[in-house]
Amino acid sequence: MRPCASPLSCFLPSPSHSTTPEASDGEGGRDVGTTQQDTAPVPVLSKKTKQPMECFLVQPKETKEDATKTKKRRKKKITDILAKSEPKPGTPEDLQKLMKDYYSSSRSVIELEELKLPDSCFLKSNDLTHSLSSYLKEICPKWVKLRKNHTEKKSVLMLIICSSAIRALELMRSMTAFRGDSKVMKLFAKHIKVQEQVKLLEKRAVHLAVGTPGRIKELVKQGGLDLNPLKFLVFDWNWRDQKLRRMMDIPEIRKEVFELLEMGVLSLCKSESLKLGLF
């Protein structure tokens, strides 16, 4: 056996026993197999990049309970504002404006002019400094003489209109100083039937009455109350209930008041035989 020319050559494999196949590209003699092993595959990036998705917040639908709570909060807020606002006394212009607004949808311009009340039919309005007795004494200083001369049944000399039976009783108690010996009658529907009131009006002459517009209107309709001898019609205009509503702020009361005015009150005011007061 011939010794190796170089110590390293003994450990190199012979070309015939190479484990890696070789190939030539035919031109430069570059080892393609070796290039493929040395070069790692590079991932191809997509040209189309994904856009960020938009996110929308969907508001929950308002339930009936939420709507009710919202309405309650709004009403409470309005009430708070009214409670803090300074009260303003009613004026004849307020009544005239309410009448115009009420009839504007059903009456012509000419008819609205005919409904307008003359300024002469209005008495001095309460400036919020009067009690009921002091106000009635101011607008009717000759009350004692008037009531002595009044003998007609089924009629009254003075009529005070308010929003409820409870308020009517309060007014009756507050005018003791004015009424004196006058015959006073309550005209409201609570616990009292219409026929009972008709009989009382037929039985004796009544000087002063306090009531609600609905029951007074019904008595006039049934012939139990004659408005022709009436001299003073006073509205409990400025008083407010627990909800801070005046009587004319309540739709039902406002409707009944205007219906009562058309049952002879307007014609009596225009003839100047009846005077209107706003307490």
C-alpha cells in the first residue's frame, strides 16, 4: 500500500463516492445544487394589504320604561321652572287671547271679531295682594244693597267659577267677611246631584254661588239656573293646584268655561249688564 501524499487527502472522499449530486449550468460551471441548499425560501408578501375594519356602536333601542322615565324627568323639570318663576296676575288680555286661540280653528275672522269682549265689561283684576273678601269688596262696594233687592229664584247675583269642588269650599270659607247674611250655594258635582241643586234654586233666592263650570253649564242647560239676573262673574284665575296649573291651564276646564260663555254670558257682557272679574 502506497502512503498518502498529504495527511488531509486520506480523509477526503473520492469523487466517485460523493454523496451530493453535482450539476453544471453549462456556462459558468456554477454548482446549482449547492446554491439551492445555501439559499432559504423567502415568503412572498401579498400586494393587497388588509384594511382595518371599522367598528360601529349600535345604540340600544329605547324601551317604554326608558321613555316613561324621560317624560317624568322632563315634567319634573318644567314644574321646577314654574315653581321658581314669579307669578304674574291675570289680565283681560289673557282671557281674550285664550278665546281667540280656542276658536281660531273653527271660526272665521269675522266670527272671531264678534266673540271679542269689550273692555268695559271687565272689572279690575286681582294684583295678587287681595284676599277673596277684599277683592269682592273692591269690585262690588254696594253688595249689601244689591242682595237686599234680589228676590228672583233660580238665579244668583254673583257667580264665582273655580276648577274643583275642594277649591270651591276653600273659597267659600275665605269670603266670610264679604258674604255677611247672603244666601250662598255651592254648585259642583261632588256628592250632589243636579236635581237636588235645581230644587234648592227653585225653593229660595240665592245671592252668591261658587262652583265648577261643568256643573254650572249643566244647570243652565236643564233650566235650573237663569243667567239673566247675574251681575258679577268672577274667575278664580290666579290660583294654582299642586301641579302649578291654573284653572284655564287644564284643557277640560278651559273647554267647559268657553262653552258656558256661549250659553248667554257673552251676550250679557256685550250688553254691559254683566261684569267679569279675574281673581
